[in-house]
Amino acid sequence: MDEKDFLAGYDPRAFPAVAVTTDVVALTIRAERLCVLLVERGEQPFAGRRALPGGFVRGETLDEAALRELEEETGVHLERVHLEQLKTYGNPDRDPRMRVFSVAYLAFAPSLPEPESGSDASGAYWVPVTEATGLAFDHDTILADGLDRARSKIEYTPLATAFAGDEFTISELRQIYAVVWGEELHAGNFHRKVLSVPGFVESTGETAARGGERGGPKPKLYRAGDARLLHPALLRPTREDDVR
């Protein structure tokens, strides 16, 4: 049986309606707080509720859909950004309209701009992750999974540098880890651990314009190295005892 004969007996109305969406957990650091990009839904379902930016996939790849929806709903165009698939969500009751599967993405980048609402969003803003609750659909779960992924990834990969600029001090990198993990870090221990990981960071040969902490000498500037995995890993202080 060729494809034409097969399609002649195929009635799509005999199958339940199914759709695919993408949702984006976009993280950045603003005023030394880890923030997530949220929109205020302008349409039903859940009109007026906060949600992650996202929407239905059209004739495009999943990556393209995620970036398009992010730009359409918030005006944020991600250029220097880390973007990865997070997880697929498909509980039967996650969307009251029909059976909808969502492919969630995790994105993070430094110094992202103020968003501007558009498309079917009536508002868009950066919200500290500690205040991002009561979201539409199952977005509380998606956000929690995204935070877990981000916190774990910076233990074993150099992706914390994606929150930094092209050049940074070890102190600035430590602050990124502290904000993402939500834990205070010992300055000396952190400095020693970072420089002991081959390929994590490399010196630029320059120093920062201002002096270091507590009025010390100007700190050295670093850039991201060529490592793809951190060995040894930089474990969270609350996890170090678990692996000893």
C-alpha cells in the first residue's frame, strides 16, 4: 500500500486534537537577584495571570518557536544566550483547551533588557524567582525544574560565565554562583577552586578599573576558558557533604 492509498482511508477527525507549544524559562541577574522573565496573559485561558513566555509551534523548529514566542511576547531578542531544551510536559489536564504538549526551554544571559509586551501578552517583566509563584498552566513546575537545572549545570559546567560579561573578576563570578544557588560562598575557597579547574577561566592579563573588596588592589580580569565540563566540579556548600 503506497502513501496515497493509506491517506485515502485516514480521517483526522477520528483522533483527538493535539497541539505542541514551547515555553521558556529565561533567567538573568538584576540588582544581584536571580530573575525570571514572565508575561501577563492577555487572552483566555488564564487571562490576567502571570506565565512563562511561550506559545504554539507553527511551521518551524522547536528552537525557532521558542525564540519567536519570546521575542513576540516580550520584545526580548536573545543574542548572546545559552538556550537548551529542559523537558517535555504533557499531563492531560495541563491546558483546558485541548491536549497540549509543551517543550520547555531554559535560557540565561547577562544584562537582558527591560521587556515590552506584545502578541497575546498584556504585560512582560522580570520577576525575582522567589516571587514568581501562582503561574498559569503548570508553569510553577516548569520554573522549578528550570531552576534545578540551572543550579546543577553550573556545578558541573562553566555555564555560570553565561551570566557574566565578556570579562569578569573572580569576585563577580562568585556573586553569580551565590545568587543562582542562593548561598553565601567563602571568597578564598571559591577563588582557589575556580583557578584549580583546568580551562574554566583564563586571565586577560588586565585588571579591573576599580579596587577589589575591602579596598584591596585592583582584581585581575578573566574570560571564559575552553572547558566544557568542570573537573573537579564546583559543588554547592550544602551538597559537598553529600558526596564525601
